[in-house]
Amino acid sequence: MMPNPPLPAAPRPVPATDQELCLMGVTRMADFIDFVRERAIGGREMDRGDLADMWREASVVFQELQTAEAGAADKPQILPLSAPLQAHVNKLVQLDSFRQTFSSVPVAFGMVELDKLVVCQQHIGRASVDRMVNGLPRPLADADLAAVCLPLTAGDASFKVAHQGGERFVFVSDTHDTRFLGAQLVNPADIKGLQVHGHAQAVLALSVGFTTNVLNVVRYGPRVVLNNGYHRALALRELGVTHAPCLIQVCAHWEDVGLAGSSEMYDNGPVYFSAARPPLLRDFANPQLTRSFAARRLTREIRLTYEVDSLQLDL
């Protein structure tokens, strides 16, 4: 009797992938090469010289734009909000989470011209943009724009506890918007169902969740730089939207930019605020300035640990 042939090995699960759209020729070549080699599928096998040539070709185009489109980012049109959008903003600014997040510099709201938005993020996940483009209604009403650009509640991203035990807790989510939101002392009497081995006199709350994730720009001098909401801004532009409702952080001094903007915006300020023609949101639609790479989709993980010291002091 012939033995049964061995069963074929179970196929390995294929990791979820995305297409990372990279803007080239703007900031450091080394950052582009490192990003592709680290994030792209097969990136470690890509020739560094080929990647450098891609960046150089885009850099030539970008440098030509310094003359051909000098001043293209200056004085973007900012229109007033419609009455329904203003009513929505009136609710947004009353939220405690909003007031605590945007207390560093003065803020304003308006319909900001998308094609003059300066960008300081050099890559965008196409899957997120495509989901928004396919999921948004046509035409977009004020209520749709308010929900997308200035949401009052957290989005529908997944969030779960991956591990809890001892002094270690791990939380995972499918959005980069997940953050550690801070620590605060809470009165035990205010916590329903609190179960402890004794009579609690204080509770330390460590909060994890989503940020106040609004479409947010930083205004300094004659320019407006996109600070948060890249996927939404690009999706709206692809749907033909020319102006989107934004929270505008108004910076009167350069140090205000350090408080309001990203570290990239502050550390490389001359690229975005002083160059004749900085990188713009519309550049992501220019095939001469972009390349797309297959990349593994990332999961956001937040790890919290705590340590307890109990001392007997001689006073």
C-alpha cells in the first residue's frame, strides 16, 4: 500500500499592503532612500543608486519650479465659513478636548484654498485616500465637509487592548492617530465600579485614545502649511473640492510655529516658509515629483508600563 502523499504546507498569510506615494526632490535625499528601504516591500534589495537617481530627477523638476512658479504658495485664498459650518465650529470649540489641544497659539477657521497649501509630509498612504474618495458622497454638502474636516467625535478606527498583565499594558489600533493622551489624578469617588484591595485615596488615570483629529494648518507670514489631515486634504482635492474648512493656527512669531507645527515644519522652516516655491499639496498629483511603492500596512502600538516605589522615610 502506497503511503499517502504529504499534505501541502498551509500558505502563509499575505500581509496587508498599501501604496506609499512619496514626494521626492524636496528635502534630504537620504531621508527618501531610508524611508523606501525601511518601508517598501523589498526595499532592502533596492539599489541605493537607483533610488538616488529617482530623487535627483525629481529635484531637477522641483528646482525648475522655483523660477516657473515663484510665489505660488503666497497668500492663499481663505474664505469665510458658511452659516451651517460656523454653527458646527461653535460646537467644536466648546469641547474640552479641543480647548486643551489648541491652547498654545491663537486659532481661526476658514475655507482654505487647497492648491496653495504647503506640505511638509513627504509620503501618503494611497489606501486611506482611496477609501475616502470612494466613501464620500457626491456632491459634498456642508455637513459632509464638517464631518470629514472638523469631526466632533473620534473616527471609526479599530482600537483594542492587546495585552494586560503585571505592570504592562499594550494597545493597538489601525490608525497613526492613536496616542497616549496624558496622566491625571482622579477622585476615587468619581469612578463607578472601582475595585481595589483597600480604601483608595487617589487614582492615577493614564489615558490612551485618539487626538482631536481636525484638518489643521499653520499660518505664518503669507503662507499656510498643512499640519494634520493629509489624506483628507488630498482626497477632497481629487473630488474637485477647491476650498476646505480648516482650523488655522495663527503664528505671529517663529517660536509659535514650534508650538503649533510638526518638528519637520520647524526644523526645516526655510523650505516651507522662505523658498520661492515650496512643496504643495498638488505636487502629489505630479508624476515627475512622485513615486509609488508597495508597503506593508502599519499598526499603531502604544505600550504603557508603570513602576511603584514604596519608601519609609525618617522625617
